[in-house]
Amino acid sequence: MKVRRSVLYMPAANARALEKAKSIDADAFIFDLEDAVAPDAKETARAQAVAAAASGDYRGAEITIRCNGLDTPWGAADLAAVAASGASAVVIPKVGSTEELDAVSAALDTAGAPVGMTIWAMIETPTAILDVREIAAHSLVDCLVLGTNDLYRELRAPMVAGRHPLLPHLATTLLAGREAGVSVLDGVYNDVRDPDGFLTEATQGFEMGFDGKTLIHPSQVEPTNTLWAPDDDEVAHARAVIDAFTEAEAEGRGVVTVDGRMIENLHVEMAKRTLAIAAAIR
């Protein structure tokens, strides 16, 4: 199981930021060559991201690189560089069709990308929402990443507390990810000076069922990791559910209760997932 609770964007043009990331306890990083990088810094950012990904200096965190689109002057060179970088995945912005993903896949193959390198597809346009089942089902897609800022802009909706303009689209993306068996990451929270607002939004994403949240500041990592990690009581309850169900099966009993609540197979599967997450985090 890959744990992707906290996924922190780092501007790859900023060498100090890449160095600082080595001491940040995020589960994964997205070294950004796209929105966070000015046109005249694209080549520098690419070289620094590739060197960082190849360094092995990030405590085992999952390393990905967000490339510029293939329709930009930098996209093809970005993909060729990422293919040989040692990154686990390439993050593709504004994915609109499986044909785009096929083009990315072909470019990675041509550049000699290793078996196992995957695509994280960013869902940030109306077209992506409408085609998200097909995008999620693509053979190289391992993760869907919500680009909520761009979704707000494309929908012409205000950025409001509670995110009610986005909720149907967040849920649609989650359904597609669960159907395809891939991870789904919530979008970023923009105000780094508002930890309470961040925690409220992150809690909403956790309760909806996201696997984690994309982040823009190191201060957001620790609360995200805590929120998405089963606590001691949850782990103990999961073990109790599994033990009670196993004992009941051995004794031929059809009804199992734990703490006064009836337990079925679905609760056992949920308990096993809780223990697997806790083990993966450890």
C-alpha cells in the first residue's frame, strides 16, 4: 500500500526549497516545472528536479515531477528528462482525454522510461470531470490529482468556505478513482496563514474519502499526516473487529458484535484496511 496522505508541491526552480524538502516529513513530493516556474527558469527547474529525484535524499518519500503540457515548448523535453530521473511518476496538468495520456505514455516509452513509472493525472477542467472514468482507467494512471483552483476558474464559481460549488465534481472524481482502483488526492488550500480553515477543508476531504491532500506549504504537512493516520483507538478497534469475527467463524456463529454493534464482512474489510494503513505509515 502506498501512503499518500501529504503530497507537497515544491517549485523546482528554487534550489533552497528542494534542499529544505529533504527534512520535511511529507509522504510524497511534486517537484513542479509548470505553474510555479517562470518561462525563463524552465530549463533550470528541469535540471534541478531531475537531480533531486535521482539523489535518493528524501527519506524514502515518493518523488514525482509535474511537467509542462506537451502542447507547450517545454513539455517534450520535460517528459524525456523525467523518464530518466528516477521519479516514480510524472504529473500531467490539465488532462482532458485518454488520447493525451497515450501521447504522454508514448513519449515516456521513446525516452526509455522504466517499467513501473506511472502517470498522475490532474483533474482541473470541465472536460476532465466529464471524462474522468476513462482517464482513471488508463493503464498508466496511478493517481488522480484535483486541481481545485483551476476548477473554480473554469466553472466561474467563487472560492467559498465549504467548497459547495465543487462538491459534485470532487465526488465524481472520487467515484472514478475508486472504480479504477487508483489513488485520489484532494486539491490545495491557498491561505497558509489560516491553519483552522485548512484543517476544516482537509477534514472534509478526509471524510469524503480522499487518500490525501496536495499541499503548498510545509506547515500543512503535520496536520495532514495526523488526520489521515489511524490513531491508537482506531487500530485497537480494528484488531478487535478482526479477532471477534475470526472467533465467531471458528465457532460457527453467524452474528458478531463488538462494543454493542453488529459486525459484517464489510466491517472486517474496513478494519483490515485500517491496519494496513497503520502498518504502511510505520
